[in-house]
Amino acid sequence: VSDVIPLMAEGKVLPYLDIPLQHASPNVLKAMKRPASQEKTLERIKSWRAICPELTLRSTFIVGFPGETEEDFQMLLDWLE
């Protein structure tokens, strides 16, 4: 992805990414056996947008995962904002 972002900024590639982020709560990500961390993900998105401000992101999020709490869900909503 990092190699494509500059091409997007130059208008050579459509500035659109579809990334399966799935959740933001560390508890839910761990239960899903996903290595992602919401802080690192936000840092990466910010760095992409610094290069290509018109970048559009699309993703899929999983809610209602077994063991997800109201706090986990609220964390996801807050993270998305």
C-alpha cells in the first residue's frame, strides 16, 4: 500500500482503498486472533493522508462478536469518529 499511495497522490491510481479493519477494541481484536492495533492503524492512515489527502477508505467492521461488550462497541464508534 505504501508504494501505491504516492501514485494516488499523482493521480495515476484512483485514491481508494478497501481495508478489512474489522474492529478497534484490543479485546475484540485479540479474541478474533487479529494482530492489528487501533493506534498503529490510525497512524498509518494519517501518514497515507499526509501524502494523499483525497484518499478514500472503505472497510468492513464486525460487531456482535462473541464476548464483545458495550464498552468495546463504544470504543469502535469513538475510533471511527
